[in-house]
Amino acid sequence: MLPIDPLDLEILGKLVKDSRKTNIGIAKELSVSEATVRKRIRKMEKIGLIRGYSAKVNFGLMENPVKAYVTVKVSGEHRRKVTKQLARHPRTIAVYKLAGESDIMAVMLFPSTREYQDFEDRHPKVKGARSVTMQVVMSPYKGVVWSGA
């Protein structure tokens, strides 16, 4: 485990909530100096705990975004190749190794139903896969804004 303390966790929480929050703003909210916040953030970046910063995009404001889960069953020798193939696709936002019925799951986000349909028509089979299943998210019960639903 990495050496972090409650103050580090509070700083991380502030950054997760708003990655654009300034060190001064975080320092004021936590009643510590800006230098303390800056040094701790720098340390967490250096050890790899903070890997970067990103925007939380509200894909729901797009015309018809489509979030799809693509699950794949593969033979062991094809896992790496299939994973790379899925990860390279420009609409893939995450790829996971699974335990259970399927071996790999890709989360894909398409800006429209038309683009999703084009993907489904052109990529009915993933090379090296025994089976591919696609599921489309209709609406979230509890969603994550940055991932489209």
C-alpha cells in the first residue's frame, strides 16, 4: 500500500470532485497552506497515485449518445490480441479483464445510434473471439457522468 494519510485522502477527494480546483482553493477548504497542498499533490503524482486530470463530460447533452458494453469470450492465447484490438477502437473508453462467463468487457461510447449501428454491422466478430455479446445502456439508475451514463 502507498503511504498516504487522511489529509492526502481529503486532497484527492477535492480533485476527484473538481480536477480544476486550484491548490489555493483546496488549501482554504482544508485549512492548510497552499505549499502543503502543492507538495502533497506533487508527491502523489510522483508515486503514480494521481495519474492525470480529466474533464467530466456530460454525454447526455449530445444528440443521441449510445453507451455499449461489449463482452467477449476468448481462448487464453487470444486474450492479449483481442484486448489490444478492442482498446485501439476510437470509441472504446475502457477495457476490463473479467472473471465469470465472459473474459473481456469493453465499454464503448458512440455519439449517435447511427454510428453504433455502423459499428455493429461492420464488427460482428472480433478476431480470436469465441463469442461476442453487445448490450446497449437505455438509461442509468445511477450513472457516472464522465462515462456517458
